[in-house]
Amino acid sequence: MDEDEDEDEAATPPYAARQRFWRGHDVAFTPLEPDDAELIHSWRADPVAAHEMGVWPGSLHEFRERIEAHVEDRDRDDFLVLLPDGTPVGHIALIEEDLVDGTAEAYLLLAAGHRRRGLGADALAALTDLAFGELGLHRVEAVTHTDNTAALATLRGAGFVHEGVRRSSCLHRGRRYDNAILGLLRAEWEALERPRSWEH
């Protein structure tokens, strides 16, 4: 291998070769792998992310075991969110999937350096297209702190409707928080006037 090939390999993000399972406008999803645990664990350790999720990051070993269990779990679909060049920018998932009732919960975590750039909205739109267009779900819900204004704005922009509040339902660093419950129904998704993921 010559020096130019070495430079090309070094310039190529390690996730560039990953399979793109689903695409949004500017992002794509690749199935989550156990080897992604360290990357996602570092994102979860960010103080803002930890606060918004209401969880402690925990140990990497424990988190890797959870990722390995998620890969085998038939009640959820987890993906890394990739930019066109293969840069990973987030973790997105449909969790607690119930294909009989047609329901699931949306989960999204963006890396600190990639927030407030519209990537969350793009990823969430692609996720709901997957949920309703491919999986045939009837309802997707989302839960976030009532003071997480960025997440609430992104969810509302994706068509989610505020349905209620679970008062004092989250404990984080000794303080209790209310959680907002938002939902998106199939009919509401169908009424959204935007390109679908499979049209990109």
C-alpha cells in the first residue's frame, strides 16, 4: 500500500462503509452494532444529554451488555444516524414496539457537536416514515422533560401532539422532573405535507 492509499484510508470515516438501512433528507440509518457502544456511551456522558435523558451514563461494560441485548431484542429497532460522509451523529430507535397494537416509542440522542442543525428533525422524520410507512404502525409516542424545549420543538415540528404530563416522573441528580407525553398517529403522519424518506 502506498502513502496516498494510507492517507485516503485515514481520511475516510470508519463508519463510511456501513450499510445504509434507511435514509432521510440529509441523514441515513445504519443498524446498531455492539462495537458502537463506546461511541454512544461517550454521547450519553455529555452533561446536557444526561440531563435530558434523566439517566446516569453508567459503566461502559454495562452499557455494552445493554447494546448487545438490544441487538437481539425483537421489540425494538436501534440505529446510528450517519451523515452522507459516514460521520456518526446520533442514536435513534423505535422502542417498546408492539406490532399487534401498532405502537412504539421514539428515542433520539444527538452528539453534542451536531445539535441545533436540523439533523434531529431530519432523523425524526425518517424514523416516523419507517414506523408508519414500512412497519405499518398506528401510533408513535415520545417522552421528554417538560423543560427540554429543543426536543419539544423538534417533536412538534415532526407533527407530534402534546397529550399530557407525567408529573414528577423522573429523578435526575436528586431533583424530580415532569415528563411530557407526545404522540403521532398514522392519520396525522399521512396528513404531513413533506417528502417521505423513500422519495429522497
